[in-house]
Amino acid sequence: MSTSGQLRVLFRLWVTREFYAAPADEQTRVIEALPPAFDRLGERFGITVLGTLDEDLLQVGTGAREPVSYVLADAPDLTAVQAVCGIVRTERVDGFPLWRYLEIDARIGHDLFFATH
């Protein structure tokens, strides 16, 4: 738990081999679908985004199932965490669920007691 009584969550995201195999115009539509899909997490699910990290400059290609993007957040409860993970189930690109192109998972923990400032 975070000091606020909420869950401290690290959402980890990575693109799939299907994304890399898709034609460039399809990849563009997937990329364009991401901002609205993950927009307003606070309004929609009560999520407070604390920070983001994208490693895409140092990870290139269709490598192993490794996260490349991260969102650190506080969530009010497990239902909110599940809802954010569920975005890839409900959002669609060209008739396919977003999970065809993007995977997500969540790690739940608590504030670290050091390195806070």
C-alpha cells in the first residue's frame, strides 16, 4: 500500500510480434489508438499516474516478451487496476482487440521506505 492507503501499481506494457508483423499503416492506427485508450485514467478509474517510462529507444525489434513501457500509479483498489489492464480487451483496432498488438500486466506493491526524495 502507498502512504495514501491506495495500491502502488507498476503497469508494464509491451508490443507483440503481431504489431511488428503488421503493415506500417496498421501499426500507425495502433499507435494512434493508444493515447485515447489510456487517456483520463484518473477520471475513468481513480488512478493517479505518478510517472511513466518508455525504453523504446534501447529496445528494438521483436525480442522476447519484455516490457518496454511502464506507468507508475496509485490505484484506489484492485478493481481499478483490473480496469486499466482490461483496456486492451475492450479497445479495438481494425476490428481486433488491442491485446493483439499490446500486452499489459500490473505489479502491486507499496512505497519504498528509502530513496523518496
